Amino acid sequence: MENPGEFKRRIDIMTNYRNNRGVLALDTEEAFFQINTPMTDLEKIASNYQEQLCIPSRMPVIKLLGNAPAD
């Protein structure tokens, strides 16, 4: 990072002037990329994570974490 003060100034400007209109002004030398992350399988991933956490203790999810695993 060449100029940390400039970076902080830009972050402050973006934070102060953001709104719900979806407008973001960029300089002609800047590029903007939007990456969408689907969250459709998040529940399955969380359930699998809980099960993996319970393996070392050799206890079922319902006993160790107090909730039943999602189907």
C-alpha cells in the first residue's frame, strides 16, 4: 500500500456517503468487481459442521450441542 492515509480517507468517504440507492462512484482508473455468493446450501453446511465438531468427543449432536441435526 503506497499511501495508507489515502486509503483510510477513501474508506471514510465510502462509509459516509453510502446509501440504499446502489450508487458507487469510481475513478476512470479503477475497476469494480461484484462477486455473488449463493447461500442456498448454508443450512446443510452448518449441520455438517456441527456433526464434524461432535466427532472427537464421540457424543451425538443433540447431546453435545443441545439441538437436533437438520435433515
